[in-house]
Amino acid sequence: MPGRNPVDAPGGRPYAAPVLDLPGDLAARPLAPADVEAVAALLADAEPVDDTGENLDAADLTEWWADDLVDLAADGRAVCTAEGALVAWAVAVGSRGVRDAYRVGLEGRVHPAWRGRGIGRELLAWLLERGGEQHRQVHPEVPARLVVGVHPGMPGLEPLVRRAGLAPERWYSDMARPLTDLPPVPPVPGIELVPYAADRDDEVRRVHNQAFTDHHGSSERDEATWRAWFTGQRAFRPDLSVLTLADGAVVGYVLAYVFEADTRATGVQQTHFGQIGVLRSARGRGIASAAVSAALHAGAAAGCATAGLQVDTENPTGALGLYRRLGFTPVRTRTDWARVLPPVATS
């Protein structure tokens, strides 16, 4: 039966996955790289219902589920019909680095035509079990946060996570603005605005790690995750990204992306500001405002119609107010629900 065969968990110990109690002739098996086309198709079918604002194609999924960062066989499950059609999937993505806690993102989706049959409940139970096992295997010395993102268009998911014992802990706002009537780029004494340069990539990574030490749920980004999930992405646009320099050193940055799948789905080319940060020692001088303004102008010059970003509504730097002042308005708000696990006692 699906799920009874152990698979290798991080650290080399076998992991016996719990069996999913699925309706009818559905069966679960490990998720595989070859499933990306079917997963992308399922997400495309679900997006008009779920309204996540995210459109991922197979190439995007391949990048996100990079073989050396996500072990799909151990950490993912595909739910299929007897004929092999994929109707649901799930994957538990653990963070490589930790600060105060080890974060495991619990991701998945059930095709709209198959909802209401208990598939999501079974997958969530599997994800919570797998996330707990990752915690015990990888970073038992710190607490863990098992996190599920719930979008407004997913009314059935909120009661599901609530019944599973998760609690709402953070709200993230998607914001956007048209690239018209742009604010001028304010000069900042002692600060130079320059485009991103590849030879500064590791410097930007280290600045990012320092800038986000006081942000909820952030984790250290090593070179592998930084390249795989950020500046190595095919959507990354160095020409639309901005660095701020003080005495020749990076003190802030705006990293921009243009997602082809989003453009195809919406008909609108958007420059998305994926990472924005300023070193704590350089804050309060208007650096972030100048960098974002410069990135807006870069996006407009490249033919983008809108700019978008996502912000923690309780961001300690006051970023939400900054983005509002720069013309961004909320589009939707995602709620992160979490189960917090204590450190694992070791003998």
C-alpha cells in the first residue's frame, strides 16, 4: 500500500511515512521531478478558484524543487487515480538555515474537482507528520514552526488547519502599483545607487542575512539556497535590481524578478521586488525609499506595466507604510498558520 515503504530521511535514518486514508481508488506515492508538468497544470486549474496571485509553470517548479535542496521522494506526495492522473500533491520544504526556529513550509493543493472528499485533510496530516520528522532529523536543538499559507480564496483550508491545531501567526500583504506617475528618486547623502552586479552577489547575500535578523521567520541563506531560490532563478532580473552603496560597500538592495508564467496568465508584465533590505546600521536615512524608487523607474524603462511585492504587515522596519507612501496598494493578504514544536530532548 502507498506510504508503507520507508524512504531515506535527512541524516540517513529510514523514515516510515504514515499511510494516507484516501477515498475510492486513489493512491499516494512519492512525488517525483517528472510530476512538475502535472503539478503545474493542477495549479493552473486551481488558480481561478484559489486566487493566490501566483502562476507557476513546470520550469518554475523545477527550480523551486531543486534536487539538492528538496528531496521530493522523502518530502513530497502525489495523489493519483488508478489511471495515473495526478489530483493532489503535497511537499514539506525545510529551511536550510535557522535562527530562533527551524521553519518547514507545508505546501500542497487538491484539484478543485476533487475537493470535499477528505484528500486535503489526509495530506495535511501527512505533511505535519513529515515536518515533525524533518525537525527531529535536521535541527532538533531548536523549536520548529510548521507553516501553512492560507489565501483568501481558500475558505475550506482555514477550518482544516484550525482543526489540525495550527494557529494564525502572521499576515503577508501582496501589494502592487502601476508604473505611471512615478515618484522621483530622492538623493541620499553618501549613498550611491547602482544596478546589481554578479561579482557582488555573495556580498548581497551576506547583507541580506544581516538585514533580516530581526524579521519574523527569517533564516540564514547559504550560498546554495541563495542561488537556487533567489539570484540564480531564471526570473531574476539584475538589470531591474538596485544596490545601494556607502563608501563602496553594499548597505541595501532591491532584487527584482519578472515571472514569465505570471505574464502569460495575466497579460501584464510585472517587475516583482522579491527581496528588499537595508542594514540596520544604515536605516533611517531614506535608503529604502531611494532604492525602491530607482527600481520602479528601472521597471518602467524596461516596459513593465506594474510593480509588485509582498510585505509582512507587522514588519518591524515600518516597510508597509513606506510602500504605501510609494504608491503601492494591497491586493490580497495571505495568513500564515503555524504549529510550533518544542526542541527535541536528546539523551
